[in-house]
Amino acid sequence: MEGSAGRVVYVNGPVVKAKNMKNFKMREMVTVGEKKLIGEVISIDEDLGTVQVYEETTGIKIDDEVVSTKKPLSVTLGPGIVGNIFDGIQRPLNIIFDKSGNFIKEGIGLATIDKTRKWYVEFKVKVGDVLKEGDIFGTVDETPLVKHHLMVPPYIQGKVVEVKQDGEYEMETVLVKLDSGAELKMYQEWPVRIPRPVKERLPIQKPLITGQRVIDTFFPIAKGGTAAIPGGFGTGKTMTQHQLAKWSDADIIVYIGCGERGNEMTEVLEDFPKLIDPTSNLPLMNRTILIANTSNMPVAAREASIYTGITIAEYFRDMGYNVAVMADSTSRWAEALREISGRLEEMPAEEGYPAYLPSRLAEFYERAGYVKTLNGKEASVTIIGAVSPAGGDFSEPVTQNTKRFVSAFLGLDRKLAYSRHYPAINWLSSYSGYITQLEEWYKQNVADDMIFLRGEMMKVLQEESKLLETVKLVGEDVLPDQQRLILEIARLLKVGYLQQNAYHKEDTFVPLDKQYMMLKVVDNFYRLAREAVKVGVPISVIKSSELFYRIIKMKYEIPNDYKNSFDLLMSDINEYFSNLIREYEGD
């Protein structure tokens, strides 16, 4: 129809301006040019509209058409998401590869999950049942680990007037009809920039168990919480995220490779299908969704990728699952915002980032939470974002603004990384705001004194930091033995507890009860060593004991199903110090 399409008047990278746009809506999805490139309306000024295009704009010319799709940028939510690999706007990369080979061609269209595939649906409703938003009307076994619950979309309700029999159906088949006129299919669509509704936000009360000692014991992340992992180049951000994605006890992992190098994403894409989930002994991809938007892909799609990922996470949360979102990295996403903002000729703020950077970060992290879903289940979305500050400078805007909105801050340290101490989480600059909220859970599920022991060991590490300043000036030999003991216990903690080997079968993932027993051993050794020092036992004797090295190696030598191994080690420590103290007291 004449006048229904916009006409391109200006092209600057992913930013396209068009006239005749007064009938378009903000955030509306459009197609641009002969190749029908996917774009989104981001501003309208009378007759002039601005579109950010999610594909390469090479070849677009003046007077090309901009055509509305009559809907906002949305994702298709249904069976076929888990185990799949998407680009930043939820186009499956395997379908793109079949169509265009190793490189994504422009104008490939908005492909989504395969709607022609048949799934076996087991229905949970009958004619006459009253359904409201969020209610489950059927289930699909999507993978051996994920039962996909088919839900009534938000804001829809009514009485069932027609329902199919259990069987195999394509996704476009109408499965249930309601008296309100609504037709329920196997999938629903949802705009990525609008959070999905919940019944109630609940207080945080459970930790996300990661199997990483420095996180679970010292700086825990909560289910439904937020965490940032900032670090300079080479400090192990991606490796830490990989460990969390592999071993955390979330039901579903959404891993967003947002603007990272292609070789890092290749490692993820190659490794994850081979990995085995420790709790089920099935392939990890059975509960993983990958969104790959590498640094050489269109910059606007990078900006959209974290919204795509978080919307998919909210969808599975609504089914009752605990979902963990890994965003690697939010700095590359912020750089995409900065580039688009520059091309829009907006007034830059600090370091060239747009003035709305803090509010965009807040909007993203606020979509985490522990909630009661519309169907009454308790579920969560946990967001863990990596931050890549240029030159490792934590005072730059993305790190500082992220710090305002997250409750766990796991700062990676270049010196630790270069000394091969991984995870390179600095215990002095990191913090977790979830300690007090999770204390009761640790008491009930691990041990009464878990958080107390953590506090005692943190005191040792903080005291060591102060003592090291003195050692630099006058040397260790002039310190009294009580202070030298603190240096030795801190070393024991750092090497034997905080350092963890991702490639060792016993050390890559450590259950909480073993983490507690390891901490208990270190604390017991420290307590008895202090008594020994008081009666005159030299530090050299304590340090040179075989027990000192057994404690360092216990993470490798005591298996995760340790049974009586810690009791034996604890007994040996008690006996050793009992004899030592008796010997020196006798002197």
C-alpha cells in the first residue's frame, strides 16, 4: 500500500534513518531494503524514524523500503530451545550454517526454533477446566533433563472448550481453545525488552552451589541473585564463567557470549556438548542454551543478545526452574551501546558511554530474582555478568556502575592469575552481600559454624595483608612467632583451599560438605598451632611437619566421597600437636 513503508534517507553502520515513519511505533521490528534486513525502531521524530539494524548494512541505499512487521523485537519460546545455539536475536546457528555456510549472510531472515518438528505432548487439562495466565496445560520431554511445561501466556485466561488428545504435534497446531477466543499453541512469543510477569518476588534464601570453594564458602552467590566477575585481560573471566556454567546446581544454564572473541566461543561450542553433568551423568547440553554473538558479528545484535538471553531465562523460570544466566561480557555489550550512541550523535557521558548506561545495566540486573511464578511455583533467575575493564582498571564506568547493582563482586586479580593461582578471585577486593541472608541455610544444610569459620579465615587473610607490608620493609624474621604463624596459615589457605584446579577430577568440583571439612581441618590446625607457639614451639617445626603438606594436598588426595578420610587427618593433627606441646612443656 502506498505510503505504508518508510524510505531510507541516511545510513551510518547499523543506524539507518528513514522518512515516512510517523505511523511506526517505538521498539517495532522492521525489515530494511531488498534483503529484508532485521531492524528495530529506536526513535521517531515526526516523520523521521531511526532504526538499528541487526545485520550488516552493506548494500543498503537511499530510498530503500523500511517495512513494519507489526510487532516488537520478540523471541519465540517453546520446545527446541534447550541444547540449541542461537545468535543475538535467537536465530539458530545450525540453520544459518545450512543456509549460508561458515559466514552469516545478510537477509537470511528471522529464523527461529524449528516449527515443523513434531513433539509428543502430554495434556494436563480437559474440556471445562478454567485456565488462567501461567497455568500448565501440557508437557513435552524436551531433553532427558528438561520437561518443557506448556503454559498459558500472560494476560490470557478462559474455560477450555476444545483440547487435543495426547500425541505428536507440530508447533503451529492449535492444542487448546478457550471460550475467550484464545488459541493455545506449543509456543508463545514475548518482546525481549519487557520483563515477564510474576506473582510475587520472594526474599533470597538459597545459595547457588558452584563447587568452587572461594565462591561457595567465601563469596557465595544466591539463587535469584546477581554477581559480577570483573577482571583484566588474561585473568580468567571466561574460564570462571565456564566453571560456573558446568558445575552450578541451576536447573538450566543460559550462556550468552556477548561480543567475546570467536575462538573463546568456539571453545564453548566444542567443549559443552562433550561435558557430562555431574548430578545426572548426562551430557551438559541437555540443560544448556548457548547464545553466541562474537565480536565480529553485527554490533546492534550484540546489544540485543543479553535481552534475548534473559527473556529465555525468564520463560524457563516461569515453568518452575532455577535458571543461571552467564553474560560474557557486559563490557562488550556496553561498548555496543557506546558505538550505536555515537552513530546516533547522542551527547556522550563518562569515557564516551551514553548517559543511560547505568539505567540499562540496572534494567538488566533487576530481571534477576527469586520469585513465585504465575502458576504458584518457586523459581529463580540468577545473573552472573563478566566485566572486562580496559587495562584492568576497576574505576572505569562499566565496572563502577555494575558494582552499584550487583550484590556479589568477584574481583579477578592479575597478579594472582600470572602466578597461576586460579580462580584468580582477590579475597580482599571481593565481597558478597548474601552472607547474612544465607547464614541460616548454611546452618541447616552444612554446619552450624560454617559462616563463623569463614569469618575466622577471612580475618587471617586480612591480617596477612597488613603483615606483608611490614615484611616488605624489615623482613619476616623480625616478626614474633604468633604473626609468622598467621603468614603460614594464610599460605595454607591460599594454596590448599582458595586455589582450585579446573582440570583435576577431584578438584574441579567440590561438594559443600567437603568444602566445610577442608576449612575445619585448616581451622583446627591453626588453633592447635597457636597453642603450640604459646609454649615455645618454633614456627620452623610446625611448618616442616608432614601434616602441613598433607593439608595442602588434601584437595587432591581426599576424594569427594571422602567417608572417614577427614576424621583420620584431624586425628593425626590432634595427636601430633598433643605430643609436640607435651614435649615442649616438659622442657
